[in-house]
Amino acid sequence: MVSQETINRVKEMINEKEIFIASKTYCPYCFSTIKTLFEELKVPKSKALVLQLNEMDDGADIQEALFEINGQKTVPNIYINGKHIGGNSQLQDLKESGELDDLLEPIME
């Protein structure tokens, strides 16, 4: 069980930037998410907070807090404009359907 203080801190981080990604450096799905957003769609990195949980002392606590907040245990754990998107599969589905462009439009202006 993660502390309420950690949950609150994670909620603040989610809302700090337009895009929040909890990631791990060795995760191929995380790599795909980051490539899609920053290389293919050219989202400015300044608009995103990307946490590499496996490189952080409190990464496990952050991942547990995200599970408490949205019920997702895995990475990448993606938020766009404070809305939980899900993981890489959901991101790619949104991209294929064209909905991702709509979500990113206010960020890209």
C-alpha cells in the first residue's frame, strides 16, 4: 500500500505537463510510445514529463500510486491533458483511429 502523500504527488506530476508518461528504459512498449509521440508526431518534449521508473529511487512507489489512481499496473502509463489514456496499445489504437491527433491538437498549437 502506497502512502496518500505519494498518490497526491503523482497526481500533481500527471497535471504538471500536457503529457505524462511513466516508463522504463528497457520496455519495448515504452520505447514505441516515446517514438510515436516525439519522433513520429513531433510532440515537443517540453510539453511532456517522462519518468523512467527503473532509474528512480521511488519508481516502484510511483508505479504503485498509478495503480491506485487508475488501476493499471503496467508501463507505459500514459496521460494526455490529465486524462488517462492507458498503455502503448491504447495509444496506437488512438493513433490509428485519428483520435490521437484530436487529443494532441491543443498541445501542438
